Amino acid sequence: TKKGNEWYFGMKVHAGADAGSGYVHSLTGTSANMHDVSETSKLIRKDDHVVYGDSGYLGAPMREEIKDDEALSKIDFRINKRPSSLKTADDFQGINWDKKMEHDKSAIRCKVEHVFLIVKKQMGYTKVVYRGIEKNMNRFHMLFASANLIMCSRAGRTQDFLGCMG
């Protein structure tokens, strides 16, 4: 993108993570002007039954590539609503069940956000280094693989991880 007379090379990284362990299993990258929902089908594994996502993925079940695929169309999409669509009266005294359900979805979805925290804060990633998306994606694959190793080590699962390396 261009702002004023300066060029900015922005990109988004979309990650699919396991809800139980939090490990990233799939990673895609797009230019900054692509919408999140366009990458949904690339982040889903064959054994997924439920998919959690933020409000950027609201239209995912209606996408052609998901409706046309028999396996993907059976997946239960639990996407967070936009905060503006959750309405309650100011004088409401009871439990706001809609807000609680959205909070519970976010609690599961935070697993993937935790991996981004590790990549950004502990590995010091702040902005893209290369101009091309493919070169940056090579770097992201290494960063997220390293983040998986860090999470595996913290969880005390080093034997499990070493077992798959031969």
C-alpha cells in the first residue's frame, strides 16, 4: 500500500491451531488487503469437526469452497459475533448469556492468539523483513515451528516431541 509518498508492504498471517494443545498445524499468508474469511478453507484439517474464529470469519460457512466440499460443509463453525451485535438493556439484572457464550468461544480461540504472543514478544518479531509474501512466509514457518517447540517444552512434552524426530 502507499501512504503519501511512502510504500508499505503489509501482510497478514492466518494460523490454524489445535484447540487442545494450542500447536499451530497450518499457516497461510496473504497481502494486507485480503479478508480473513478467504483463507478459512486452507486452515481446516480433514479431522476437524468444530472451527472457532473471530468475527472476521463470520461468513465462512456460506463460502463457495466450503459449501461445495462435503467434508467442510459438515463442520460446526463457532464464530464470535461482532461486539456491536450483542445488545442488552442498561438496567438488565440477570446473566447475559449471549455475552457469556461469546466469552467461552474466545477462551477456546485464545490458544491461537497465544502463539502469536510468543512469536511477537519472545522472538522479537515486529514487522516484515522481505518484500515478497513467500519469503516472509518462510520466516513465519520457522517462527511458528519454534513457537510450537517452546510451548511443547513449557508443557513438559519434550519426550513426545523428540519421538517424532526419529
